[in-house]
Amino acid sequence: GAAELGPYRHYMQKEIFEQPRAIGDTLEGVTGIMPELFGDDAHKIFKQIDRVLILACGTSSYAGMTAKYWIESIAKVPVSVEVASEYRYRDSVPHPNTLIVTISQSGETADTLAALKHARSLGMHHTLTICNVATSAMVRECALAYITRAGVEVGVASTKAFTTQLAGLFLLTLCLAQVNGHLSEEDEAAHLKAMRHLPVAIASVLALEPQIIAWSEEFARKENALFLGRGMHYPIALEGALKLKEISYIHAEAYPAGELKHGPLALVTNEMPVVTIAPNDALIEKLKSNMQEVRARGGQLYVFADVDSHISSGEGLHVIRLPEHYGVLSPILHVVALQLLAYHTALARGTDVDKPRNLAKSVTVE
Ligand code: G6P
């Protein structure tokens, strides 16, 4: 009811602003990296596996796609990510030494549960879930689990569940790296420090809300939008586009920025807003030339940069700077800005933000 909402207009807004608390709770008590965070048998299982298969739906599958970048680069374990509803209906080649990782806010999504059973029927018995509901079917069905502490999520569009899933998946990455001898004590200490600082870092992104509101007033008048990201921010672009579609009903698509020239550039006119995630990482120079391709066609760029990305506003180029560059954990910060953009755009369009048409919070039937 209204009492629970406090100063917020919608559950989604409240849940976006709860993220510093949700991440803090999810990582509470993690004083060191150890497989036992995932269960008593985790060390034994992590020793036996030599690849990871992530199965999830919707927003949870984008958390999985982000984790693929982390796990392959930090733990050096090959990862594939499949949408649960497709995996169970195709012939795939099973590999017994696979760690099956399901990701689910509710732990009751029918497609994800069925995909897990399908993997098991193919002889893959090492199972782990990142899940927000400790008493769910998913947690009962998996050998290992990390329970995120987002708390009850009411808004149909997932926000705090996503960022806490990322926190859990980053812990999994570090545990796999450690078991495989790829995590030095210095790296462990540095990652733990960055994780502990996340609530403060997220709060500084939330403080950008007034600037994002100004953008949302322009977005509210559009019917299409493109989202660009590169590397581990490509799944974040997908999630930003999904958020906008779900609650504002604006048609949005996401591309890894290098793919622009292979098709979506044809859509770019001065009517097309192009949201670009531009952290100051190894791909920033490549990304800047992708942005130039958009500008040359009159496209309107809306860039989420970092303090040190060296991108300044100009004709057709709008910039909001995130206060710090956050290295490998940067996706967790950038997605918060995109959640706010979707939320305020939907608010300006007057949609039913917490209960968007045709969608359900948890899809327990096929
Ligand atoms: C539904 C929800 C999405 C969610 C997806 C997967 O489609 O509307 O927000 O991402 O299910 O749900 P899960 O509970 O498995 O994460």
C-alpha cells in the first residue's frame, strides 16, 4: 500500500532506490572468497567442472550474459548462456563436466525449471542457482545456491533483483577463479574492497536522477530508441532496451556498437535517440568512432560516460557522467542509470509502471 511506498510514486522507483541496501545485504558477511559461499559441496564440484552453462529467462538471462564476460576473463572457464525456453527444445551436445547455473528472481519460472530438468536428463548433475527466493522450487532442485537478498520485488520490471544477481555472479566468478588458481590474494582483496564500496557507488548514480529526468522528457516523445554497448556492457544495453520496452512501450533495440554498420545504422535519423554506454574501458576509442558514425547521420546520442571518458556534450551529443569508473563491476552501475531512464520515460508517458500491459511478474506456466 501507500505506506510501504514512502516517498516513492511506484514500487519500481522504490526498488531502484533500494539497490544500495539490496547489494549491501547480498554481500553481507562475505569477508573472503571461498566456494563454501555456494554450499558445502561447492569446492568439490568447482574442481570437477571445466565449463559453465547458464540458463535463465528475461532480465535474469542478461545477468547471465554479463557473467559470461566475467567468468571467461577472470576465471578462464568457458561459458555459454542460453535462454531457458529455447535450450529445452533443441538438440544440444551435453558435457558431463558442466556446471549448470540457473538465474531466477522468483525461482519458479517454468521454462527455467524445465531447462534445469532437461540438463539433468542429459547427464549434467552439477547444478547451482542464483536466486532471490530461498524457499523456491529452484533452490530445492539445485545442489548449490547463492540467495540474493534483494527482498520482495513487486514491480514487474526487474531492477534490484538484477543487480543483486550480478553481485552473486561476480562472487561465483571469483570462487571459480580461486579454485583454478587465477585469483591472487591481492586481486581478492581489491575485488572485495570494490564490492564493499558498491552501495556508495550506486548511491552516486542514483543522485543523477535530475539529469536523467531531463532526458526522459525528450524520450517520452519518441517511438523508437537504440541502445549501444560494447563488451560486458552489451548485455547492459540489452537490459536498458528491455526496461524501456517493458514499461514505456517504446520500441527499443540493443546492439554491440561495432554491429551498427551491419544494419541498424540504416535506422538512424535525427528522430532516433541512441543511448550509448561509454565507460572508460579498453573499448572506449572504438566506441567513440561508432558514435561518430551515428552523429554523421544526424542521430541524437545520449551517452552515459564516466568522469574520465573524455566525451563532451555538443551538437547531437548529450552526456551524463557517472561519478567513478568502476572497472569490471561497471555494469552494475551503468544499468542503474538505464533503469532510471526507463522509469522516468514511462512516468512521463503515463503508463502503468508497476503493472505493464500483457506482462506478469513470474511466469509459472509455459
Ligand atoms: C518475467 C518477468 C521478468 C523476469 C523473467 C524471469 O518475464 O516479467 O522481469 O526477468 O520473468 O523471471 P525470473 O523470476 O526467473 O528471474
